[in-house]
Amino acid sequence: KGKNTEGKVDLVTGAAKGIGLATVKRLAPTAERVIMNVHHPVDPETWTALSTTYPNVRQLVGDVAEAAQAANLVQTIIEQYGHLDGLVNNAGITRDQLLTRMSTADFNAVLQTNLVGTFNVIKPALKVMQRQRAGAIVNVASVVGLHGNLGQANYAASKAGIIGLTKTVAKEGARRQIRCNAVAPGMINTAMTDQLNERVKAATLATIPFKRFGEADEVAQAIEFLLKQPYLTGQVLTVDGGMTI
């Protein structure tokens, strides 16, 4: 297959639903290819609808928590398209529990997918981008990574780690004109927040000046901006309706 170097090739991890899927839809109209990384193949009905609307979207199955699978994702993209221009690290899980009741396994699992998984994809992608002397990375952090949250010691630690990782990659990447930023969503309507009980939702809503949860596409718009803004690097853009003012 000939390597097409026209247009941009973007990779979005954890793209099956929520913010990841919204980002794929947001990037697809202006990219040559958008590769959506999923943990399991997208169900046929959803995939048919998506690929009909966005024929330049491809899915690649792989678990970013496994370094070899993450490296293989990037290698596959380079073999097929010859370049990688944008990377959005969105893959993440939660295993919520108060710290004194949290198992070591649940702490480690969240760190492994959210933080180590982000590192696992950045490492091979950054090597490619450094050779190209071009590229942009956006990592999906969370307001929880900035301020902590009850019952989310593992998630908050993973997202705070992503922020530190983002700033370091920004410093290392800048020498070759590669940018790295993070977005820190607040409460967004996704499958993850759907699991919250009504009491928690009401209490959270009271802390948000906008008095509503955000939409996945509103975060995707911020991600698109961070990918494209040429002089912005090492920043954490909070998208939270004023929750953390």
C-alpha cells in the first residue's frame, strides 16, 4: 500500500464512546485519517453508522495498558500511512473506593491504564514525531487530578500523573517543535458519570456555576483546539463549567 502523506493522521485512544468517540467525530472532517483505538471491536451497527458518515475513520483494537500493544498501534499506523500528526490519549478506567478500603489491585489497575497507558502510547509516538519534527499530543486529564476527590485516590493520582507527564513531554518535545497539552474535564455526561447516584449528581451540580454537566463534544472541541493551536504547549485546559474557579 502506498504511503499517503497528504493531510493529517490522528490517533485517539479509548475511542469507543464518550469523550474519545466525540473527539473522533470532531477530527474526522479535516483529517486524512482518524484512527480510533478501542479495547474491543466496535459493535457492527455502530461501526456501520460511523464509517458511513466518516469514511476516513479506522479502528485499531489494542490495550494501551500493555506496552507491546501500544507500540504496535503506532507501528501499524506508520506502516500504513507513513506519519502520525496528532495523538489524543483518552483511554481511562475508574475503580472508585475510599482509600482505606481500596485494594492494591484496584489502585494499580487504574494507574496502569490511565497513566502508564498514556506513557506507553506517547513513547513510540514521540519518536515518530521527533523524526518528523512535527506533531501534537493532547492528554485527557481531569479536574480530579488538580483537586483530588473523595473515593478516587487511584483516579486522581493517575490524572495528576498525566499532568506532570504532559509538562515533561512538552519540554522534551519542544526541541523538535512537538507540542503536548492536557485537557481537564469536569463533570461530563458520559457512561462514566451515568453510574453516579442521583444524590451525588445533585451535590456535584451545586458546585458547578453553569448548573449543568458538560457534553463530550464540548471537551472534544477543546481537544481539537489544543491539537491545532501552534504556540501552545505544556498547558492544562480545564473544561468544567466553572466548577474549579
